[in-house]
Amino acid sequence: MVLGVRLGLRWFRSNLAEVTFHAGLWDEALELADREIHDPDEHYLQSACLCTRAEIRFTRGDGPGALDDAELAVTKAREIRDPQA
């Protein structure tokens, strides 16, 4: 796949995970977030997907899992040094 297309798809998937979560489609949001989180190539929107997954986990009663995701999201965002992350 062409690099620009791959990065565009990752950006779209990450943002779609958040929008889908806010639309109440949590299972779909979780699937999108997980695909991005588990992609071995680092991307600055992985931290956003970790936040989305943390919100879903917390709301579903998985406090420890939510905390793990939130802490990892902060770590990844700080590594990027971009205020948007």
C-alpha cells in the first residue's frame, strides 16, 4: 500500500473510533481502536485510541484496564511532544 494512503487510513480509523464511541456504538469503536492500538508501526493517534478504549473499559466496569490504557496514552502522547496528541 502506498505510504500516504496507509497513513491517511490510520488517521481516518483513529478518528472514526472516537466518533463511533460518541455515537454510542461502543463495540464498533472498540474494534477500530484496537486495530490501531495493535498496529506495530507507531502513530501519534494511537494515544487517542487508547483514550477511547479507556473510556469504554471504565464505563463497562474495567477500572484497572481503563487506568492502564490512560497511563499508556499519556506516555505515548508525551513521547510525541505534539500538543494535539
